[in-house]
Amino acid sequence: MTAKDRKCPAPNCQERIPRKYFCCRSHWFSISKPLRDRVLQTYTKGQEHNLDLITDAYILAHDEALDFLRDAAKPKPPFVK
Ligand SMILES: [Zn+2]
């Protein structure tokens, strides 16, 4: 573990990940493919070291992906008949 590591942002996940990664591997693949593609496409190389490189499009995709993980972690409501 190095100082560059951080915790996976998904709720209740203790995985350590490199800073350039959005989240741990298992959570990453739980995110829908179109959303994953958007996070990747809007990522700027080196942005984890230089916040000025982060684009609005990335922040938007990042927040949506985070919402996705938080929603997925919520207990599912019982089926309503
Ligand atoms: Zn995780």
C-alpha cells in the first residue's frame, strides 16, 4: 500500500485502489457499460495529479457512476403487489 492509494468510493467497500482508478475492480464491473465508457472517455491522463485537467464532463460522469454505486448498495424495497 502506498500513499497514492485510496479507498474504493463504493459504500461499505474497503478495497484499496490506485488513485487513477475510479473504484475497485468488482465495483467497476457492476457499473453499467455506457456509464463506464463515459467515465473512461472523459478521463484525462494525469488528472489525479493535476486537478486543473479534470473536465466538467468527467465530474458529471463520475458523479453519476458514484450515484449508481450508492443506489446499488441500498437495501432493495420489498416488492409491492
Ligand atoms: Zn469497491
